[in-house]
Amino acid sequence: MSTLSITNLHVQVATNEGPKPILKGVDLTVGSGQVHAIMGPNGSGKSTLAYAIAGHPDYEITDGQVLLDGVDLLELSVDERARAGLFLAMQYPVEVPGVSVASFLRTAKTALDGQAPKVRQWVGQVDEAMARLRMDPSFAQRDVNTGFSGGEKKRFEILQMELLRPRFAVLDETDSGLDVDALRIVSEGVNRLHEESDAGFVVITHYTRILRYITPDFVHVLVDGRVAEEGGPDLAERLENEGYDRFLG
């Protein structure tokens, strides 16, 4: 069993007025096969948590630890964190003109495994994964995220996750900008990996609608850079009904 352990995590960002603390001592432990939902109002630090774990250079970690099976991720580069088994589905995936989806996926798989996958077998796996996500085969020849709709970008994030098979996946507001059909398809992709592997998931979201398709084992409410409350799936429903006012008063 693998464990992603976040202990007393403090993160700040640079502003014109100087460093601004965002996370102020976050603790979170995610085990293999577990689904943890992180909820909270705007500006509470949810995306900061995702990007700090992944190694975004704009987020300075001033205290705390992030361990994956005892390995200190904070001592690793972004690509080393990915090879250790960490995956981030970004809220705003970036465009990479000139690099095709097919080339990007095969390069990523080669970097993770240390050797290139066999072409025929890999193409078959990609085609099958795309079909499950209702993606047209021609998608593989398009440049990464260039001209993609919001739904296409999110499906591509899940396509990467399904093919690269991380030990832990952090989904940063993957539900934002999706219509009902796209939300269901994306959620099905997450549930497939959950069922077929022992991957652990951190699902960051404002709303409960994605949690109607992806059932969390634990729900954590992040407010002003700290975990204000923790519970099970019923906590998400309570937040849907009551909002975050009781944490902000």
C-alpha cells in the first residue's frame, strides 16, 4: 500500500506587496485506493495545494513535508515527482503548439518507464482509452490543447491519467467548465482507474456535482489555508445545502 502524506504544509506566493501566505499548516494523508475530496470557497488555497505538491515554481513552500512512500517530493524536480507516481490534472491546461497529442503521450510514457513502449501495442492502448472517453481518433494528431474546447482539455487530462497510471492523482477542479455529458465521461475515466488500480485520488472542487459521480471516502473543507473540518460524503451534501458561511463568519 502506498501513502501520500502532507504534514504542516505552509506555502506562500510573491505579490507586489511582498510574500503572501496561502497555506498555513495543511495536514492530509491519502492511502492507496482512497478518494479524498478537498472543498472550500474561492481563495481558500485549494489550487495552491495542488500546484505546490506538483512543484510549480511560483509557489514557495516555507514549512512542512510532502512524502510519497517516505520519499520527500519537495526535494525532487517536477519530472521526478511524476516518475515517483504523482499526477496533476490541471484546472487550466496549457497549450503546446507544435507537439501532437500522440507524440506527447508516447514521450511521457517513455520518460516514466525509462524505455519507449512498443508502437503497435501502445497505439492500441491509446485508441482504446480515447474511445472510452468518446474522443475522435483524429484527436491524436492535434497539437496539445491548441484550439481544444474546455471539455476536450479535461478529457485529455483524464486520457493522460488513464494511460500513465499514477500512484496518486490530484484533480484540480476538473469539473469546472464541463457540461453534464462531459462531466459524466470524465468521472467515468476517474472511476475506471480507481477500479482497475490501487491509485489514490485528491479531488479538488467547489461543488458536489462531480461527487455525485465520484464518491469520496473523505471530505476535507479548506478555509483560509487550513483544514477547517473533515468528514465523509455527507459533509459534501451539507456544504451543498448550507454553503461556507459558517466557516467565514
